[in-house]
Amino acid sequence: MAESLRIAFVGHKTLPANYGGVEVYAEEVGARLADRHHTVLSFTSAVDGDGVVHRGVECRRVGRLEGKHMGALTQALTATV
């Protein structure tokens, strides 16, 4: 059996995917990795509480500044600190 990995997704808005593009990608890939017994953590800006598990992916809420250009940047920054 292969070694289990710890994987983090950073930079998308929410799980479950309520938008398109990167949110759908993060949800689908994260769930499939979790199905393969990897530990998957998602840093999101919109989730109903810290530590919620969606399709095997643990969601952590991080802060962000609202605005057209600063939201994703500040969310990624707070997730990596």
C-alpha cells in the first residue's frame, strides 16, 4: 500500500462548490484523494464552521479582505501563515 499524503487546497472560496472552476476542481479532486485514504485539508473563506468535513475533506475557515483584487490574495496569505 502506498504512503498516505497530507494535502492542502488553498485559494478557493468554499466547499461544497457553490461557484465554478477552481471550486469544483478542489471539491472533486479533494474528495477523490480522500477516498484513497489521503488526509485532505481545504482552507476556504466561506464555510459553516471550522473543522466541517465535506466528502472526506476537512474545511478550515480563513480570513480574507473583500474586494475585487485582494480577496484571493489575502485568503491565500492567511491560509499559509
